[in-house]
Amino acid sequence: MRKDFPLFQTHLDFVRPFWEKILDQEGSVIDATLGNGKDALFLYRLIRKNQSDAKLYAFDIQDLALEKAKEHFDSEEPGWLEESVVFFKASHDRFEDFQFNHPVVLIVYNLGFLPGGDKLKTTMRKTTLDSLESALSLIAPGGMVSLTCYPGHEEGAEEEKAVYEFLKICPKDTFSITRHEFVNRLKAPVVYFIQKKCQKAPDSTT
Ligand SMILES: C[S@@+](CC[C@H](N)C(=O)[O-])C[C@H]1O[C@@H](n2cnc3c(N)ncnc32)[C@H](O)[C@@H]1O
């Protein structure tokens, strides 16, 4: 419960309503930075609401993250359906090595390092940009990529700049892209949303 600023106190207040909206439709989700599994559990609950066989695919390069995330699922959602969640110990720049069921309608990044873990095992601009490039081709028409950057540490600041430079030249006919930040808080997280254009409805007159 956020008592002081219930509308927008953290970046979660921005991202979660968009995740909820996009997951009103059926489709699979990728959590590209699993970490402690908090975002993943929120996303899992959203896909389960649709009662479909869509899945949550979660990537992290650290065993510790996979362990912590599974513990988080076990303690907060006992009986969670293992068949709905696929954990990959792999870097998120390797999406093309894996198969995903259903169209992937949402890809979520929460960049940086594992809270409480080794700060050197952080996301890096090269792999982030490579991953983002494959995410933009993988995401289904109408789907979105949600990316939270943390410019409060050195690599995070460089990474945020690189993400901005990459996104600002993406074709506007195919992607609608926004950037959100707290303007009166130094080094606060920056959120990007990228929506891919919807497919045209087939022309019923021909
Ligand atoms: C800020 S944490 C994510 C927090 C998480 N979303 C949560 O709800 O707890 C960032 C995570 O990204 C992971 N990471 C770093 N480089 C990665 C990469 N190339 N591919 C996938 N995950 C990576 C880190 O190990 C760390 O666990």
C-alpha cells in the first residue's frame, strides 16, 4: 500500500496497469530479467486469469535468481502451475534459441542487478540492445515491450542512454514508443513502453 502518492509512487504504478491491459487478451509473456521473481509472479497471475495454456517464460543468467524466484512463487502462490511457467537460465539476448507457445504479447525488462545480490552481475548495454532488437521482432502485432532502466548506477546510466538512442530511431509507422520518468527525483528509474502496430483487419470486401 503506497500511502503518500497512491497514483504514482514507484515505476510499478506505471507499468502494472499497462501489463494488465495488454494481458486482457490471451498470449504468452516473457520476463527477460527474472531476478527475485516479483514481476514474474504478478505476470503469472495475469496470464492465469485468462485460464488459457499461455505461458510465462522467464530468463536470468544467475542460478541464485532462479532459486529465489521459485521460492517466491512457492511462498506467495502455493500450488502455482509449473506447466504455466518456464524458467531459462540464459541470457535474454538468446531468445532465438527458444520456442514460445502462443503469440508473445508482452516482454518485460527490469534492468540492473539482483536486489541483494552481486552488483557486478548487472544487465549490460550490448546484451540489452541485442535483446531489445530481437524482442521487437518477436513481439506480436499489438503487443508491447515494457522496459525499466536504472540510471542510478554507472552501467545503468550508460545503458539508459543507449536504450534511448536505439529507440528514438525505431520506425514510427511500426512502433509507438514512450518514455516516463520522475522529473523531481534524481536518478529515478526510467520506463519505456513500446507497442508494435496492430495487424490490419483482413479486407472483407475482397
Ligand atoms: C533488477 S533485477 C530484476 C528484478 C525482477 N524483475 C524482480 O521482480 O525481482 C535484474 C536481473 O537481471 C538479471 N540479468 C542480468 N543480465 C542478464 C541477461 N543478460 N539476461 C537475463 N537476465 C539478466 C540479473 O541477474 C538480475 O537478476
